[in-house]
Amino acid sequence: MKLVYLAGQLVGVVVQEHKNTLLIRKAFVTDLNGKRTIAITEKAVFVEKVVIDETQSKLVDVPENESIEPINMARSIEFIREFLNV
């Protein structure tokens, strides 16, 4: 897997690579149980490789010590509402 950076900020993770396109899932860095984790959401988009080359995007290999975890944003919002009793 590769991380996608735009303007120096993590914006996604490449989950599939095809001849001319990449499937990128939205991602962000968070703290999970006291450990830096890259959280990937359910939102994804196909991007042509040409777009990556033409923008200031940067693809970086995921370091071996980096943790990547999928999260369910919809469930997270429900959990917050339950916690706050809203």
C-alpha cells in the first residue's frame, strides 16, 4: 500500500492500483489506544495516475511500523451521540 500526500498532508491510501488508475480511500492520522494510527474511511475515489503526476501529490510507501485501521465514520457519529445522550 501507498500513502497519498497532498500539500504535505495525508489525504488517502492507495488500496488498488490498475494500469492507469488508482483506487484511493480517504485517510487521516489519529491516536488509537495511545498509538499513532492511519484511519481509512469508507469514502473512496478512482484517480487517474496522470492527475497524481500533474498535481503536487506524493505517493509514499507505508512504513513497516505504521498501523492502518479501517473505521466506520457513520458508526462513530452514532457512538458520540449515544455518549453525549443527544
